[in-house]
Amino acid sequence: MSKRIGIIVGSLRESSFNQMIANSIPELVDSAEYEFISIANLPLYNADLDHEEGPDPVKHYREAIQKTDGILIVSPEYNSGIPGVLKNALDWASTPTKTAVLIHKPAGVIGATPGAKGTILSQQQIRQTLDATQSYVMPAQKMYISQVTDKIDSNTRKLTDDTTRKYLQRYVQSFLQWINQVERLNE
Ligand code: FNR
């Protein structure tokens, strides 16, 4: 059966480059199913609201992650770190402590920037946060996309640069293998 991958984009911007990169993933690796999991309607994390099921948007968000075999985070870097909206979303997915949907969930991290350094710093922080949630972040392989404005077509909103397309395709294929490895580990 094909794997179900959840994609979480760490930018809420209408014309987000990271959203465009994320939009390109399903056509690059069509052997998986994909669900785009929105973080736009999540409230700011507040432990007072974090009871059994949480507010409705949180409930739906957690259920969406639960139904996936793994999640790919596609995110920009803000001020050399993780965007607040993404950190907020990961915090909501990290509770309740013993049953949180990220526990033992395979995860991968991708990031794009118009700048030169490919979101290295934000990816370090995202990995650190995912590690704290007990999800299994795919080790070693990294997917940094620099100078993204040269690599996308803003009309079709898709990734057009051939080298990056192949690189992204290989990353997602490796992620599918990683899901299989984690499933064996979880048995
Ligand atoms: C940025 N940007 C940015 N880029 C980067 O490579 N490193 C950084 O530290 C920052 N810091 C930063 C802070 C803030 C508040 C903003 C708004 C932007 C630029 C960022 O990469 C650029 O705006 C991207 O286009 C954002 O990603 P999306 O929304 O296009 O996916």
C-alpha cells in the first residue's frame, strides 16, 4: 500500500516559495499519497487550552498528522531560526506528552530561501524541536534550497530547476525508505 505523507509548510504567505516547493513534491514522487496539513488556523499555544482534544483547529490538525505515515516540513528561515508559526504548530503536535501524534513519527525537513545559505540555521532548530517531540528525523540527508527565486516559475508556482528537482525527488524517495525503516523499528 502506498505511504501517506503529510506536508507542513512553515510559511503562511500567499506566494510562499516554500509552498511552491511543497506543491512540486507530489508530481516528483507519485508513488506516495500526500496531504497538505495547514497550520494557518492554529491558535497560539496555550497550555490552558490544551485539554483532552484541544480547540477544533488543533483537533483536526492532530488527526491529520495521526493519519500520515510520515511528515515533511517545508519551511523558510526567519532571523536565523525557525518561523514562529511553525514552532507553534510543532508545539501543538507535541502534546499530550504520552500520546502526542509526533511520537515515533518519521519526519523530514526541507527549506528554501532567496538567500545564499539554504535555511541551514532554521533546519537545525526544526530538527532540534522534532527531536524533542520524539519523532524520527531522517538523519544525514539534507535538502537546502538557496536562491530559490531562480529555481521556480512564479506563474505555475512550481519548481523548475532541473538539478533541484532531481535532488528533491531523491530526498523524497529516501524519505519513503526512511518511513519503512522506522516502521520496522516501531514493530
Ligand atoms: C526573512 N528571510 C530570511 N532568509 C534567510 O535565508 N535567513 C533569514 O534569517 C531570514 N530572516 C527573515 C526574517 C523575516 C522576519 C522575514 C520576513 C524574512 C527571508 C525569507 O527567506 C524570505 O522572505 C522567504 O521568501 C520566506 O519564505 P516564503 O514565505 O517565500 O516561503
